[in-house]
Amino acid sequence: MQKGFIFDLDGTVYIDNQLIDGAAEAIKELKERGDKVVFLTNKSIETVSAYVEKLTKLGITVTRENVINSNFLVARYLASRISSEEKVMVIGEQPLLDELTNMGISISDDETEVSYVVLGWDREFTYAKLNRAFQAWRNGAIVVATNPDRTCPVEGGQIPDCGAMIGAMEGATGEKVELILGKPSPLAAKFIVEDILNLPPENCYMVGDRLETDIRMGNDCGLQSVLVLTGITEKGMLEHTQHQPKYVLNSISEIPEITRYSDSKALDHLKK
């Protein structure tokens, strides 16, 4: 039976510009046996085209249709809801702005005329930007965020991600940002499973390194959740989380084993 695999990127397929050992070979094997593969990243500081180019350079064959990031998910969501007259404020970097404008969404920094504020990862985040977003919220703008990740894994450690921008906004407004379109959003899972993979949820595997995003989305949306230990999460963290994966792998290189055997006993060593 055909399976679908949704792979996180940072910490799962690669770290920075270094491909994780066995990643290319594992993905190639899945494709050769007829399984479907999609790459899903919460990172909002690159375009989909940039991810396609990066994966290709790292030796993984991929098309634009098989790569989805949180920028695209936000743009798709807003494009289906706002009128041509409405405008959006963006706290984020150029790739997020590009994705929104490519969908025909008008951008403005005027807090008095925007219907939405979009929060993305912004490495030039300032008090002035926070204040503009806050004033737009006071004027009735709805706050949408690309992803909830607090940090992003990089070689040698971690750096603050969009979660830091969300935290600042929540601190100012006193309200939780509820509308987040990246993982673990059920909207993202539904779109990928139904519109791209076109497979039953139980035949789809969410593979990633984060318990609160990758594993939570898999569990909440009826997918098979697979944790890899090459990114943010260490095995000891499993003792202190409610987001328990179905499978725990040392790395993506072990992925083909999950569906290689029909005998479930052969998979016992991979189960949590």
C-alpha cells in the first residue's frame, strides 16, 4: 500500500548546509518503491524556490510542488479570506513579503488601514516594528503567525525563531496568538494530506525533530508520528512531554525500515 512521507527540513534532512548522513539515500529508496514525499518547513526566511535549489544541491531530487513552507501556507490562507481592498502588515523578511505579494495580497505599514498583521521570523526585529504591529492590533487587525518555533537549529546550537516575535506580541497585547499556519496547524496537515499526498491520514508519516510541532501535528491529525534525534529533541526529553511519537529514530536514514516489513514485530526496535 502506498505511503506518504512529510519531512521537516532543518534538523531532519539537514542542519544548515550539511546533509544528514543517509538522508538522500533514504528518500530515494522511498520514491523508488512508489511512496510519496513532501517537504514541510516552518522556516519563513527562505522562499520555496530557495529550498528546492538547496535540496537539489544537496543531492535530493525535488520539484516546487513537493516543497511547502509556512510563508506559502499563510499566503494561501489569507488569499482565500481577504478582499482585494484589504491590506496586510508584515513583520518578517523579504521571502515572506514575496510570497504574499505573489498571491496578490497588498502590503502596508500603516497601522490604521491593515486588516491583518502577519508575524514571521525577523532577524531585524525592533521595538518600532513591535509597536506598529501592536497599534494595528489595537485598531482591530487580526494577528497571524507563520510558525510557533521558539528556536531554529544551526550548526553548533540554536538561534531565536518566530516564537520570539510571537512572545513579544503576546506580551504587548496580553492575548495569545491563536492563528498559526505552520506546524502543528491542522490546516497545514489537512492541505498536505488531502490536496498533495491524496492519501488516508493513517498512511502518512510526519517525520521531524520537534515534539511540539512535528510530533504534535502528526498525533493531532491522525498521522504516524516519527521523531528523529538529529535536531532539537534529545531522547531524554520524551520523559517530560505529552507529545509522544509513535516511532523514535536515530536519524532519517532509518526511515525506510518503518514500512519495509509487513511483520510489525520487525519494527519493535523503532517504536517508542
